[in-house]
Amino acid sequence: MTISGVVLRAFSVLFFLSVPIAVAAAPYAAMVIDARTGKVLHSRNADTRLHPASLTKMMTLYVAFDAIERGEISLDKMVTISRKAAAEPPSKLGLKAGQKIKLRYLLRAAAVKSANDAATAIGEAISGSEAAFARRMNRMAAAMGMDRTTFKNAHGLTETGHLSTARDMTTLGRHVFYDFPDYYNLFSRKQTSAGTKTVSNTNRRLLGSYRGADGIKTGYTRAAGYNLVASAERRGERVIATVFGGRSVSWRNARVAELLDMGFDRSPSRVAVVKPRRPVVGGEALPGKVVRTTGLVTRSPRPLGRPV
């Protein structure tokens, strides 16, 4: 090898080492939609399967909201924390094995603080185990048309095969907003009580700096980079923007703000809202519990008047 070749190779190695690992390991992907219609306004690598990190918790919470509405579990259900849930790495609420806490506080901790121990505890409380809950997450994803998503856990920490796309996560964010409007406010809380402590929102910087922003979910792992699904409303228009593979919190937030601006610029002022069709997926019956998974009533017409 020539002297110039040695110098060039050394320079390349130094350059690689100077780049943050998250940048080197996490490809960039993005998607922007008009939430009112689902129309795609911008996309880049939107169908590339990547690590979603804690964007996963959007589905964890979606399934939990669905289970609550179906009567499978109550917000005031006292959940006993397992050793597995307590042992999850940060970000976490700091729950202890054997501790009892209401489901409502676990939901807040997962949505606001992105607590991994809370997410695992939610899955175990609803399906009996995190593995069974992940199967339910996958059934829900399939029913939504999230064809390139596979969940392996409830929290989003890196695991082989646990992958999604910018398009699928944008679809999920839209469903969260339209399917559960009574719970959506969780994602806009800058702080909230999680029972044992007050927790701050991992998305509070964007919520505080971008006019109209009211959610939804951040995510970060070394393999994923800095991810975010963000939703904002202005003048009756609503845009959802997703970024995978951000270089840092500030870079990600700046890029998402640019994408949201792009979305508002490209969205019509007035358009008929076409809500996504809410998926119907059965739950998993626990011992001593009967859960109806078929024959759900989707329409209840008013009875005809009695003939005179």
C-alpha cells in the first residue's frame, strides 16, 4: 500500500470514530401526512424496516386503550409488578418486584416518561406475559395495515426482528389520535403524576417550542437513533410527521419542525376528514375471564316504530 493510501485509510478510520455511533448505525427515514385524510405529503425511505425504539409504546398504549374499552381491564386495576418488569433497563419509573400500582399510572409513565418497566407491566397485566402481549400487538398492527412491522416486546428496546417503518409508525400515530381521542391528551402532558412520582415528558422540548404540537411519542436506542412521531394542529389542519435515525434530540426536533412546516404548507385549508377505519382485534382470555372476540356489534340501528 502506498503512503498516500495509508494516510487516506487512517483518515477514514478517524472520521468514522468521530461520528456518533447512533448516526453510523441508524439510517434516516421520514414521512409526513395530512392527518385528516391520510394523504402522504412527503416520504423518504418510508418503507425501510428500522428499529422503532420507544415508538413501540404507541402500540402498547393503543392495545391497552382498546382493552380498557372492551372491558378486559380497568384503569384502577392494581397491577403487581413482576421481576421481569422491574428489571427492565432505563428509561424506567423505578418499580420494584411485588409492588402494586394502578394501571392508569403505568399508562402515564409509558406515554410521558417512556418508562420501559411500565410498558412491560402493562403487557403482562393485559395478556399474562409480554410474549403474548407482543402477539396481540402484531395482530393489531396487521389489522391496521402495518405490513412491515413486527413487535417482539412492549417497550421497544432493541431485539432481533423487532422492526417497523416510518410509514407504519405514521399510520399508528394517526390511529392513536382518531381512535382514542379521550386518551390522546396523555401525549401532550409536559408533566404528570405516575403514582410514585411526577414524571416529565420526553417530548417536552418540541411541545414547548412548536406551535400547535400536542404529541405523540419519542424513541431512542443506539441502534435506532433519535426517533419521533409528532402531531400538530393549526387552523383546523392537522399534520403528522415521523423521523427515524435522528442524530441528536436537537437535530431530530429541528428536522421534525421542518417537516411539520412542510406539511402545513402542502395541506389544503379545508378538506373533508376521512377517519381511518378502526381495527377490531380480539383479546386473549386470561384464566377465569371470558372475552368475546367475535360477533362484536358494529352498528345498532334504531328499531322500527310499532305499526298503528
